[in-house]
Amino acid sequence: MLEIKNLSKVYDGGVQALKNVSFSVEQGEFLAVIGLSGSGKSTLLRCINRLIEPTNGQIVWDGQDVTAASQDEMRLVRRKIGMVFQHFNLVTRSKVITNVLAGRLGYVNPLMSALNRFPKGDIEKALSQLDRVGIKEQAYKRADELSGGQQQRVGIARAMMQEPAMILADEPVASLDPVLAHSIMQYLEKINKEDGVTVLCSLHFLDLVHRYADRAIALNGGVLMFDGPPNKIDDEKFREIYGKDAERVG
């Protein structure tokens, strides 16, 4: 279980991105984090694995206080938390399989990984993960030869190389068209349902929230405004949270 307790984040300059946010997530749940631009979605996800340091509050995952963990302890924590980024975060000049193998960096000898020398079993695992997302045949192409949708699939395969218990997906489909968005969400859904991996996915398309999430939370100005079933966020609720002039997206 993941527990977020009174989490706040204030950036330099006094900008408050999160304000006393509290909620919990059960193992195996698919949670959508929704909100307009600047609502705090990305900050929340990046605080969970401490890519961003929280200002106040507590994050407890599987009984461990993540906010109090040392850097050595965080390396072990991050092994089990996969991250999928909006803009893919690939080394575009490197081969696809090299990008996927980067998901094993927390497990292999640092010198060997720096030389791109990975155990045969890891290479086989990487090819298997690429096959799972339907792009095994692209394994030895440069990442920048792939389309945006294919690059995001590389990002998912890389996250799965960590053998994660949880995936944090930070607006993974924001830069994709609706058809590609659904294909990426279906891969995340498959990982969630078949592997039991907990997924926290920030989204701003309500149709995707309704289709894929078990539960949704809504942030506005860094404040938690809603926590409940996705189907409870209809047009009326959306306007209630974000104002009467807010545009329902999706």
C-alpha cells in the first residue's frame, strides 16, 4: 500500500504546488490523477519517488517511510518504482534495446552498464518486453527512428525491466493522438491487470480516466478536490472542481 500523508511542496519563489494532500492507494490499483495544467499532478508523482523533494508531509510505501529514506535506501526503493514520462525520456541516439536495458541499471554492475554490457538474461528479458509492447522488430534501431507512440512503448518496456511493484506514469499520452493514446493506455492496463502492478497515471482526458482507472483523484491548485470512482467525475463535477468556465477535456 502507498500512503500519502499531508504532502506539500513549495518551490523556490514561494510557488506552492501541493497543499496538504492525503490519500492511499491499494496494491494493484489503477489510480488516475487528473487536473488542469499546473494543478500539481507531475509534482505529486515525482515526489513519490523523490525525483522532487517534498517540503512537508510523509510518503509511506510498503511500510517504508520514503521521505525519511537515505540516498542508498532510495536506490533500492526506486528499483521497484517504474517511471513513464510524457516526453519519453529516451537516449534518442542509442538503440532501442539499450534504452530498455537502462531499466536494469539498479541491478547490474555500474561499470558493465556504463559499457553497455548486460547479462544475456537481461538482453533476453529486454527483447521479451519489447515483444510484449509489439515492437520487438525495432530493437536494434536508433530510438529517434521510431514514432512517438513507439517511443512511449519503449518507455513502458524500460519501466517493466525494473520488475516494478508500482509504475508512475506522468501524462504518458499527452503528446499522442487519441488512437495512439488508447493503445498506450491498454499496455498500462495490461501490466496492471496481468502483473498486478500498481499504476498511478496522471491524465487530463476524462474519457481515458473513465475507461481505464479503478479510481480517480483530482487536484486543483495543489489541493485534493476529489477522491472516488471515475464515473462520478462528469461535466457538472468537473465544472464544480475547476470553475464554470473550465473546458472538459476528452
